[in-house]
Amino acid sequence: MKKSFPPLGLVCAVIGAQWGDEGKGKVIDLLAEHFGVIARACGGANAGHTILVDGKKHVFRLLPSGCLHSGKSVVLGGGMVMHLPTLLEEIASLEGAGVSILDRLSLYPNAHIVFEYHKDIDAVLEERRMGQKGEGIGTTRKGIGPAYMEKAARSGLRLESLRWDVQLVKKELEDRRRAVVQMYGVRIDVDRECEEFARAQKLLAPHVVMNGPELLRDFLEREESILIEGAQATLLDIDQGTYPFVTSSCTTAAGALQGLGLAPRTLTSCIGVAKAYCTRVGSGAFATEDTAEAGNRLRERGGEYGSVTGRPRRCGWLHLPDLRYSAIVNGFDCWNITKLDVLDTEEVIPVGTGMDDRGNVLYEKLPGWKTSTRGITAFEKLPKEAKHYIEFIEKQTNLSARLIGTGQGREEMIVK
């Protein structure tokens, strides 16, 4: 891969171009071999990356998927919100699979903590939306939004509190208990929260660094390259996404740099990840959604069920204006087109190219290839129709597809 793939420089970001679930984890896992540091910048346990290695499935929620490679430093950034029991569970799961994490894990002190009561507030707010507007935003109810709300209100507890006496944390939670009941009807189980906090404190406190940006600066000064793992995707960005049906963090390349405290000029490459079709979880506009047989076919062939929630994803066709928009926002250098093999059985593949004056999607219908692309690792070995499909995307977005996924496995990837 080093011979055929262009230099990525010292700092590379991998960013989703659609509504998440594009398969970012696989390319991160593939690229991680060539980097010294794997860093996650933002989001929480509502973002799941699934990796299949040697037939074994690994699901990541807080840890970056690239950490499967031994010897790589793993960094969780300040833009994240972390549910500590989930992080402990994930660490234990990897340790059980023979993957040691703690000896190479660093945690930013300014990352915020997601408590159990944040999940309860999340559920209450979603029910209120459904009652007032007839639909919710499709939250995973993992407490992400309420944790970011407290962050914005400057009242949240951060990982730096893992260095405190647990009694100080208990007092903080007791102080906000009455307000939480009044505003949301949610009761904070302070004893339970403190018990979980103390359990996490024993294991994680030694891994909370004093200054995250300085840590990354030191890596760069030693010419240790950094691979940044984005969470969710561009169209879910709180500022640039399809508001209000978005997540609560900044999911673009700029947001990733902010979450890690990296200067913009340090980013040397940025890879945009997009499915060969499109999916979305939760509510909100989806211009090319297919609610008929084809959408169901894509869902079943692609295994389109949430890795964190198990929810069925809405499925449909590629929408090129979305890809062009994401490329503008992030400054992508190239594409990673994933799950090309899911389209193997389609006779005709519609691609959304724009909208008419009435807001209807304009489609270009491309011929399918009706033969398996599963596991192909050389572009020239693809069926001519599959090559044409990729070339059509490249021409329409003015970006090369340097990586093309042809299956779930780590090695089922074309590198152009």
C-alpha cells in the first residue's frame, strides 16, 4: 500500500461525507499501520465503528478503531463526551481479545463526562419533541446531547475530575439534583453515579494527561504521524449539517482539529468516506431514500443496522450534491468509496445528480454489473460497469477515489 498510495503527511483526518455509517472504521484500521498515533477528536458512544479482522467482529464506540494495531499510541480528545462505564467495557473487551490498550492510552482532561442521568434527560427531550412536533430528531438516547448542553452551559464535569476526591464529584451532582428534577422530571441517582465514577477513576485517572495539545505537539516534534478518526459525518455536523436533525458536536475536519487542539495548518491530508449508496439513521431529509423493495434490498445486503443501537437504517441512492458539499466543507484530497459490493445484484443504479425547480431529485441511471466484486483488490479487475460507476463519481465530484471497499474484511479494499 505504501507504494501505491500517495503520501499522507504527518496529520491525516478521515471524515464521513454523508450521515455517518459510511464505514470509516475499516479505512482507519487499514491506514493505522502507517501512523504512530491514532486519535479520536469528538462525539461520544453514539458513534460505532465495526471492524472485521480474521473473521472476528470488533465494535468500537469510544476508542478509535485503529487501536487494533499494537504499538500505536491512542488518544481520546477534548471534543469528546465519554460515558465512563462504556469506555471501561470497551477496554475490557479488547483486553479479552488480546489487544492491550491501557499502556498506550492518553485522555484529554477537558473531555466531558456522560453520566446516566444524561441518558434519562435525552429520552425526556426526545419524547417532548415527539409530543410537540410529531417527530423526534432520532437521538440514540445515549446522553450525548445533554452532555454537550452542560458543556455549552459551562456546568459539565470533565475528565480532569478523575483526579478529584470522589466526594467533590458527589457534591457537584447533589448540587444539580434539584434543578434536573424541576426541568426534566429526572432524578439523579448520586450514589450510583459516584460508584461508577470511582470504578473508572481507579483505572483511568493515570491516563488523563495534563495538556492534550502539548502531548500531540510533542508527538509531531518527534515526527510521530497522527491519524485522526472522525465521528458521525459532515451532514450531521451541528453547524454545517442538516439542522436540526444533526448531532451535538462538530463532525467536520475543522471540528476534529478543534477537538484535539491541533492548529489548522498541521493537517496534511484529508480522506472523505462515502458509501457507494447512502443511508441515514433517525429523522430528517433524505432526498434519495428508497422506501420500496430496492431500499430493503440494500439494507439486507449491506447489513444496515446500527452498530450501537441495532436500529434499521434508512437506505437509498448516492446523492452527488451531498458529496460535493462535503468536499467543499472539509477540503478532501480523495475519496474512500465503501461497500461497492452491496450493489452487485442491481441491474440499474440510480444516482442523484441534483434537483429540478420543484425540488424533485434528478437521477442518472447507470448500468449495474450483476456479478460479484466481493474481495477484489485491483481496480482493473472490476467489471467495466463498476469501473464506470466509480469514474462517474470521480468526474462529478472532481476527486479521485483512491480507496474502494469491496467487502467487510480488512484486506477487501482496492487502493488506486
